[in-house]
Amino acid sequence: MTFTELADTIFRRAIDDYHRTDDVDAEMPCPYDAGTIEADLYRKNWIDTVQWHLEDIIRDPDIDPVEALALKRRIDRSNQDRTDLVETIDSYFYTRFHDIQPLPDATINTESPAWAVDRLSILALKIFHMKEQMERNDATLEHRQTCGRKLDVLLQQRTDLSMAIDQLLDDIAAGRKYMRVYKQMKMYNDVATNPILYGKK
């Protein structure tokens, strides 16, 4: 099983587990041992899935403004959790390939493996929900056909992205590529670097 096959299997399980309750406040039932890459991938997709539905809720045109602000703050925290977890997954890859000596002509990729896996997680959600739209009994035939065409594109995108990620991992393992782990250093969440926050001191 390739890494992306493992990841996609875990992402689908997390999405299915979430939709048993379809509740953004449901407790995450991670079936994998803590500290494993499987657990990190499951938690990554669980965060993405909850946030997907929070983004739906906050777009309700009749939402109470106070509730909307609370949701926005929750989405901000979720984004930070997501970023932190991507960095944890990149640390896994960095440790896995730490002893690989890059070839003299080795190059670096435009994004790290974990950020590509992040896109694969979001893609699993898009596929699930586009399929859901394609199968809606209360929607028009035109809507279902449009969603069916979009689903075909998403499925092709998953194939292409999975191939690219697995190839990147193979290239790193062979020394043809090398990776670095960069912290995102988001300034707007930091009291020391966001002028609105440090100006309140």
C-alpha cells in the first residue's frame, strides 16, 4: 500500500465516522494508537471535516451575528490546529528521511509532503460532498449532472495528486529531492506580532 492509499483510506474513515452524527461538536473517535502517523492523519481529516461544516454554518444568511463571531473565532482556532498538525506530519517525514543523503543535483519541492497531504485530505471531503450532491433526490437533474461532471474532475485530481505525492516521497527516499520543515509563523495569531493585539497591552 502506498502512503497516499493509506492516507485516503484513513481520510474516508474519518469522514464516514463524522457523518454518523454530522455534529460539529461530536467527540473525535480516533481508532488509531496515539503518536502514530495513522492517528495524525485521522485527526487531520477530522479537523478538516468539522471545519468544512463550520464554514457551511457560518454562511447562513440568517445567522445571529454573535453566533457568527463565535464561529469565526472557532474557525480561526481550527485553522491553527490544522497548521500545527501539518507541521507534525512534516516532522514525521523529516524523521523518516533524515538519514537520506541528497544527491549533488537534488532539488527541493515547491511544497512539503505534508502540505500536499493536506490538499489530499481536503480533496477527500470535496469528493464525499460532491457525490452527496450528485445523489440528491430533491435536486434537479441538471444539478445532479453538473455535480457528476465535477465529481469526475475531482476523482481525476485525486489520482493525479496521489501519484505526485507518492513520487515526491520516492524521490526524497532516493535522494533526488530533499525537504525542509518550515514553521508557518502566522503573525496574526501571535500577540507579539499582530499590531491589533500587542496594541491592546
